[in-house]
Amino acid sequence: MKFARNKAAIATMATTLALGVGITSAQADTITVAVAANFTKAIEQIGKEWSKETGNEVRFSFGPTGGLYSQINNGAPFDAFFSADTETPERLVKEGKASDYRVYAQGKLALYSTSLPVAKEHDQIIKAAKFNHIALANPKAAPYGAAGVEVLKKMGMYDKLKSENKIATGESITATFQFVMTGNAQLGFVAFSQLMDPQSPAHNKGEYWLVPQKDYTPINQGAVLIASSKHAKTAKEFLAYMNSPTARKIIESFGYAMP
């Protein structure tokens, strides 16, 4: 009888554990988040930490801010959107396509080269214009590109370089970075975060000039919850996680300032 009771108890325990696993699996959720290309490495690491802590999963779709905005307008099934500017997510809120707006990071602009001494001679190098190309992200789609245009205009060099076809335009900050890394452009304006990533091919290669903040409009980066999200609760939790100590530490480690 004692054995039978123990056997019954074990069976009950096994059933309870099985039900517990079923409940945990049912509670786990997966969200899809659109993210501006410059924030790729930082949010991938944040996503891993969030998944460890919550058991939920997050999938990312990376691209230029303007391109992701178009995808959202065309019904792409995103749950949240991390932009490289504030204007685009604010526009989505005004259009009734998003909510829960917040600024999650502030980007920094850097002039990078694998072959030219831009750290100390950036001014002379740009004004001499002896290079074949300088890379910029598309200023109409990527805020880092718009910031680069501001810097060149302040130097009085944008129109000259444009007329001489010396500006190589990438559709995103990722493409712009690749132009410099492959030598298709001798230098380029990139996101400082791309240089801070320990796994980046630029780590300890070449040199950069961290552009003073006064030379361009602050690159505040905003995030929103997409109104059509079918996983709104989980997406809101992910947005809120950006202000956690873990996420803030990661964001700053990748060369961003906190708003």
C-alpha cells in the first residue's frame, strides 16, 4: 500500500510538472521589432538579456529609418519600432499608427577612416578633398546622414564635394560603414556605436574623429508601440526594459548617451 501511495504521489507530481511546463510555454511570447540599422548590435545584446530574464523571444528587422517607416505604413507585422530619430516615431503617433512614444538613446556621429589620419587632421583632409569618396548615409532616410550633411555644410564643403561627385551615399548607416571598410570610400560619417562594438571589423583598425555635438542636431532616437501589434503587452514590456539598469549599461557601452 505504501508503494502504491508513493507511486500515485509521483504520478501526481509528474502531472503537475507537465502542466507547469505547459503553462510556462503558453505564457511565453514572441515579438517582432523594427530597428534602425545603427542600433543593431546594442539591441541584439539587449534582446538576449531580456529573453533570459523573461522567457519571451524578440525578433528584429533592421534597416534605414525611412525604409522601416514605409514598411509599417504598408502593414508590416511589427510590434514595436526603434527609430534613429524622433520625427519618424512622432509622425506615426500623430497618424494614429503608434503609441507609447519614448526616447531610448542619443546617437553620436563619428568621421572614420581605415587609411587617413582623421583623428587630428579631419579638417585639413576634408577641405583638401584629395580623397576619391566620402561616405554618407542617405540624409532623407537616415538621421546620421543628415547629421553628416550638417557637418559638411558647417565646414563649407558640402556643395563642393557634391558637385565633384565625391559623396558616396549609402541607403543606411550599415551600408555607409561598409563603403569605408571596403575602401570604396576613403572616409565616412558613421555611427560612433559601430566603432565601439568589440566584434566590429573596425575595432582597433583605422582612426576616427568624434564630431562635437555642437556641430549637428542631437540624434535623439525614439521608440514606439505599433498600434496594430497583436502582442502589445509584451512589446510594452520590451520598450520599458530599455530603461532598466541592464539595458542602460549596454546602450552606453556601445557609444550612445542616455537621454
